[in-house]
Amino acid sequence: MSFFAAGRSRCDARRVTVSFRAMARVRCVRQSPSDIPIEKTWCARIRRDRQLPISRWPLSQFGYELETKGHNCRHCQSLADKWSVMKYFVHVPKTAGTSLGAAVFGAQSATSSVYPIYSGLNKRMADEARSSLTSDSVVFGHFAFGAHVLFGDKNPTYATVMRDPLERVVSLYRHHARFDSSPYFEFIKKEKLSLRDFVESCVTPETNNEMVRIFSASYRYLPLLEDRLANHWWSVTKKLPTRQINEGFRLRRALKNLDKYFSHIGFVDELPQTADFLAKWLGVSQGGLVIARENVFPGPREELSAGDRRVIENANELDLELFGLMRQRGRV
């Protein structure tokens, strides 16, 4: 019995029952999980078993994608909204994101559009960008987890690259001390700050558990309000520019978000694997992304003193634990 003769098909690989009903246009983009080649395009409303609501069914995992061009029935549009999969690459500062970004923006394909965000994401910016984004767009830049909420995206997928927290903070200091366009260049030169002084000044949150901050963040109204109030209380009571975090619940939240929403977690010393992953995201050929190292520190690499190491470790206990767990899991 052919695949199309059956109104109902059982996917042997994933044990998922798929029912076909009228009016949503669906096109198969690869072989089905049971290795039955499918080439036909048809109109059908698709319903999943009762175990999972239709709005949460990751259709692309089963070899199909919605085809809505030239077919504007309301059922198609409804399903397209539910099954659209926008992609978000979170560029953690000083994790080779500039190098990856140069490769990504230079290899935009016909199947994906890359939208850069480097000036601080907010609701107004997301609303303005939404008209130029499609379901296969890649949002790339400096923003935290939860950006999909601002875009009204119900089915997001994220990717990122991590770096050893000690190396990342050292690289951050060297960057700000080297480039006069940096927001902290004048501050470092005027105060003659060493690496240790820079971390202890708390002038930027990027020296304090920055990865946990990013992956545990939320763009919803109440969490943002709570953060603003806490930051204000810290500045009044501690007389320091930025609030330092070390709460265990943030680490747990970051781990939960990484497990649930991130399809790729790479590492700075393993960039070729991330390049291959991004090539698939963009729809370019394997090896189509050429990564040239950008913003590489040209000077000699001095070994951290015991005092500097201890200061950075104390300010990044959560990041060190998060990085160690991700390394142990081998999430590449």
C-alpha cells in the first residue's frame, strides 16, 4: 500500500501517528522517517495525536514543511503561524561571535535572511523588524535568551557559542583597553585599571556571570521591572555601577533554557563544528562558511596571576559551573 493511499500513516522511527485532513498545504522536503520517499504536494489539514497540541508539533523534525506561497487559505496561514521556526544566534561577548558574524553575513543564502541586532533589543525594535523577517530568518547578535517573546515567536530555536569564563573576561579587558571606540577605554586609561581593578570596579555586568545572565534572562514585563528595581537598589545601597549576581536559581533557569530551546551549543576552540551547524541553518553547502578570526589580541599572552585568577573566579562562579556542565555534556 502506497503512502498516499493511506489516509493515516505510522512513522516507525518515532512512533507518531499522522492524520491528513483538508486544507493546509504541506510539502515534503526530505524522505520520511520511515525512509519512504515522498514527492507529492497536496492540500490537507494535519492533526497530531492527542498527546501533543498541534501548535507545539515540530513538523520539520518529521520531514515536512509548510508551503504557503500562492496558497492563502486561512487554515494554511494559521498553521504557518504555529509552525514557523525562526532562529536566534546569541552572540555572547568575546566568544568569537564577530568572526562567526562576518562569515554568516557574507554567506546569506536565498533560503534564509540574517537580521543583525547589536544595539540593544526592545519591543519597538522587534515590532519594526517583524515585517522584514520570515519564518526561516536568523536573528544574530547581542541579545539575551527570550528575544522570541518580543517577536511573538511561539516556536523558537536558539544557538550560541560558549567560552571558558576566565579566558572570556581576560579577552574582554584587553578589548576595552585596546580600542578607543570601547565604552570603557577612557575609564581604564584614566584610572589606570589593571585586569583585577577592572573586574572589581563592577563597571560592566559582562565581568560577572555574563553567560548565566544571558541564558536565564527574560524580556517579559515583570522580570524586566524586577531587574530594574534590583539594579536601582544595588546602586543606592552598594554605590556600585552594576549589580552582581550569584543566585543559584539563575544557573538552574539557564540550564533549563539551554536544554529546552538550544539546538546547538558550541565552543570557541571548536568553531568548525559551529560553522557546519550554521551552514545548515542558512541553507548553504557544507564548508560554505569560512571563518576568519576577528579582533584577535596581537600582543603576548601573559599568564594570569593567582590574585587575578581568584578575583575572576569569585565573580564568575555560576559561569564556571555552567561552562563545566556544558563541556561535560559535549553539547556541540
